Amino acid sequence: MRKLIYITVAAFSFMLSSCNDFLETSSDSKMTDETVYTSVYYTESAVKGIYDRIADAQMYAQRISINWSTNNDIEFVGADETSYNQDTNRGVSNYYATSGNSTLIWTRIYQMIERANLVIQGIQNSPLMSSGTDKEKGAMKSLLGEAVAMRAMGYHELVKHWGDVPFKTEPTKNDLSNVYLVKTDRDSICDYLIKDLLAIEKDVPWVGQSAGSVSYSNSERISRGFIKGIIARIALTRGGYSLRDKPGYPTERRSDYLDYYKIARTQCEEIINEGKYRLKSSYEDIWKDVCALKADGANEENLYEVALGLSQSGEIGYSIGIRFYTNTKYGYGNNSNVVNTSAYYYYSFDKEDPRRDATIATIMYGNASGDQKEVFQSNPLSYNFAKWDQRWMAENSKWLAQNKAANGKWGYGINWINMRYADVLLMYAETENELNGPTESAKNALKQVRARAFAGTKNESENVTDYINNLGSKEQFFQALVNERAWEFGGEAIRKFDLIRWNLLGKKIKDQQAAFLAMINGETANIFGKEVSSLPQNIYYKYKDDKENIAKDSTNYYAADIALDALDDNQLKARGYTKVKWMSGFSEDNKKSYKERIRLFSSGLFKEYNGVCDNRYLYPIHSSVIGDYQGIVTNSYGY
């Protein structure tokens, strides 16, 4: 897979000296703005320096994609009564953040924004913008659009995680007079970003096209489709609910929210009508391709993938994905328990939905003894996300060779898929429904996503056409979208922020807790609006003939197997089965432990635990920043 060649902005004298950590820079280069921005080639290199920061561990290589995406009802950090509120990523995910937690440093985001501000100013002042050839002007305008888009991405992430933040759209001045700024209201920030992006999006080509000498051949580069998609996302954030910095810290949304739904709908509609993207025929192929380091191009699904680079950066597949122990077949193991999911999410899916097994791993690979086979996961709170699988990564010979040679964590280089066409379809369906109810165009967008999911299954018509036709009201359609986005985007750092903007985060976490307790108690559980009951007390599984992979279709997750229940262990072994206790069949000690864990998961979100307010999902500003600002910026929300 062709990766962007990152050339640091520092090499072009773009970073100014500053005493503030998040703006710290240095440069030994003698190149000046006059030199850089009179050349499309050097300007493109400067823009690639912004991409370099986006691929940093404090951005999409780890923090934004993994650590800051939890907790919600389907994605959480594994923890117990001794670790749920630790001053680490565990405490952050369970909403026990502190201003001293190093997980919450925003330095690299602001460094990326500073790089973008410098590049934007340099391009705007470039003589090529006024006196260059038509091709040069086109290339420079397109590069400007990329820089504006990346700046918007940075500020959008800051708003999502911190709310009101310091905001500036010009480079740092030599006297630092524009560094230590007060916080700007998040709505004003979103309004600026939307206007800024709308002004430049038509200057950036669609994927598969070029602007002068600048090529947009694949999804590793920001093109017009993604810019329209990020406008839609920011508009939905602006039009959604948010924890407000006012007395009592209420969760509110502004009265003009429908204006932003209109913006989002228009942008998604234009992406759809352009016809540059399509859903892959198989949901699983999305993940097979990205794990094998294959980037999408024109007429494919991914609008933008953050290019991470083999052996360069990225914890995608290492800290999230199927748990692998070190073995001779695939090499060094991983630590994918950083993000977990649960049996609650598993049972939310329709039994025939292939996305369930493509998303949720009910197995690990290997064990401490070095066995080269799948191992059944009997802990219902320790499922992993199946979208990142070393067996698919091993299809890339370079990845496999490096992982076999590794003796510690290394940069897998698996791209972070920032936006897929399925998201565009479902955002369109949501906004159209909010504005006009469940129209045919809204239903058709939802239908495309479900049709791909259930293609070729036994009850395809029932789960696609009949299911959608039965969504007769605006509220029914909205609830269907709430569920569909959970099934489609599990593990992709989307669910938490969907629930926040819908003002459903606390409710959905409580729903998860209630359903999980009901399952353990042998009672009927309500999961995503359907009743789940009569779960087995024992689960039986066996291996395929290859003795390496568990036969999933032989595993009785949904009902007791009366015939196997009647057999003793020796009889089961003779038939190739292994028995594990499940749900109401767990030992009393295990039941007690699981109940306590589910009670503590995400508990810091609620006033009864944090002592301040409900829905306290926003993070505190790190103490190092508070110190630098010397009282100009302070924390809110009881931090």
C-alpha cells in the first residue's frame, strides 16, 4: 500500500519558538515561506507535514481512535473494582478523569493545528494563488482545502472531548500575544469550521482525480467527499446535545439545531449523488483489506483512512482487535484488551447478521502455553473486536515478517478508517428523517446498509425490506437508526459521540447494565428493544477438523442443548465438545464479580458517583496547560 511520504513542516521553518508545550517547535532549515510557497512541490510537502501530526499517537494512531472512544454501551475498557478509577486510560474511560492524567494531554492536536495555520497562511499569501498558471492555482487551492480540513478535524476532536477550548486560526505571533487565549464557545467554533469548510470544499478534487500535479488517487488523502462528510459530522455535533458550562452543568442543544441537520443532509446527499463511493459487497472485506494494508480508491467504501505506515506508527490491531498470544505462526502477540465489548452487544444482533461475527470476537488465539489455535472466551465482559485480526494482517508478507521478528510492541501501520460510505448513508437517513420523517429516500439509504449486511442470508427479505417497511413513524425510524449505527460501527470510535449528541449516553449505559444483570439472573433481558430470554446455563463448543478454529455454528449461545446437557465430561470429550458455564449457570463468585464490574463500568458519568452532575463525559484540561495559562483558562464541570 502506497503511504504518504511525510516530510516534517519543521524542515521548512514552519514552527515558531514558544514556551508553551503544545506549540514547542524548532527548525534548523533556512528555507523561508517565500521559497516554500512559490513551489507546488514544496507546498505539498508542507501539507504532508500536517498529515504527519494526524498520524501521531496522541491523535488517530491511538488516543482518538482507541483511548478516547470509550465508554458506552458497546465499547468499554476492561476494568475491575481495583482499577476502574485508576489515573490511567481506565479511569478516563470510566469517566473518572483528572487534570493530572497524562492520557488527556492535547499537545499534538494543537501542534497539528499550528502547522495547519502556518500552511494556510503561507498558501493564502502565495504569489501562485494570483499569478500562477491555472494548474498551479488549482493545485494550491486544493492543498489549501486539505490544510483547512485537517485543522477542522483537530478542533472538532477538541470540541467533542473538552467542549469549550482556546481557538485561533492564525499562526503564533513572535510576541506570543495570541497564544494564551480564553476558551471559545464550542458552538461558535463549529460554526466557524462549517463556514470555513463550505468555502473550500469545491476546490478539492474527488477521490481518483487530480488538481494540477497533486493526485488524489486513494483514501489516504483527504478529498472532496471526506470534506463534505466532515462538514456533516461537525454539523451534527453542532445540532446535537452537549454538556454545557453553566450552573448545574445541564445537557442541552440549541434551538436552531434543525439548521444544522439541513447542512448535514445536503452534504451527505451531494456525496451520494456524485456516485464516487459504494459499499463493499462483503462487510468483512472492509476489515480484511485494511488489515492487509490495502487502501481504498475510487468507487470503494472508505472516504478517508489515516495513513499510519508499516513499522512507523499505530496501535490499531495491537490495542484493539482479536487477542493474540505470541506464537510461531503469526509472531508477537498483542494487548487488544484495551477496548472490550460484551455478550450484551453480541445478543443485540440478529442471529443471521454477518456483522456480528465480523465485529465481535468470542475467541482468542493461542494462550500462554503457545498453542496455535482459537481459545474460547468464557468471560462475557471480555470479548474483543474482530475487525482487526492478525490472520488477515499476515496476508501482507512484510507485516508478517516484521511481527515474527518482533520482541515488543511495534507500529502495525494499519490505517485508521476515519469515515466510511455507510456512515454517509446513515447520516443522510437520520437527517432526512429528522427533517421530513421516514421518507422513501431515508428508507432507501438505510436499506442499502442492511441489504449489504444481510445479502444471501436465509431471511434476507424479512430483515431488509419488511424490517424497513415496518418503520412507519419518525420515532420508530430514529430508534432503528440508533441500533443500526451500533451494529454497523462497533469498535470504530463513533458510538460514544452518537449517543452524546442524541443525549442517550447515560440511558444506553443504564440499559446495558440492566440487561446484563437480567441475563446473569436468568431473567428476560431487554436488549436494543427486543426481549432475550432462556439463555443456556452451559455453552458447548468444538473445533473444526483443522483442530485450530472453533466451529461457531456448533456453539449454542441462544438456547440450552438438552442432549449435551445430559452427557458427562467424558462423553462430551468423546464427541469433541467442551462445556463452559454461562450466564445464570456461572458460579456465585463469578456472578458477584461480574455484577460489581458492570456496576462500576462508566459509573463516573453519573452524579451519584462523581458528585457534580450527570452526563459528565467531557474531560478536564490537563494541569500543565492550566499552569501555562496562569488563570486565563480554568477547568469546569467540577474538575
